[in-house]
Amino acid sequence: MDQKQIDRINELYHKSKKEGLTEEEKQEQAKLRHDYIAAVRSNLRGTLDKVSFVNPDGSVTKPKGKN
């Protein structure tokens, strides 16, 4: 997701508050929001995949869970 798409999300949000959106704009807004959420989840997953825990004995373990 690039800055241009984020700017468009904000633009549509502000327009919806001031004057409302057409059906086409509502669909565009929903798609952009969906893409944004997918990008955030992907970035979070990438960060969490790099997490490891240092145990009191000095050993390092990776978390168990969904992969």
C-alpha cells in the first residue's frame, strides 16, 4: 500500500462526512480499506515471525502457534 492509496482513503473519508459518497466511491473506499487492512496484517505477521524469547537459562525459543 503506497501513500497515494492512503491519501485516497482519507480523501474519501472526509468527503463521506461532508457530502456523502456515490455507490462507486463507496465500493472504492471498501476495497481500499480491505487492501489497507491486508497490508497491516502482512506487516504485523512479518514482525511477529521475527520474534523469539530468551529464557532465564539463556536459551532462545520461537513462539509456537499458527504458521
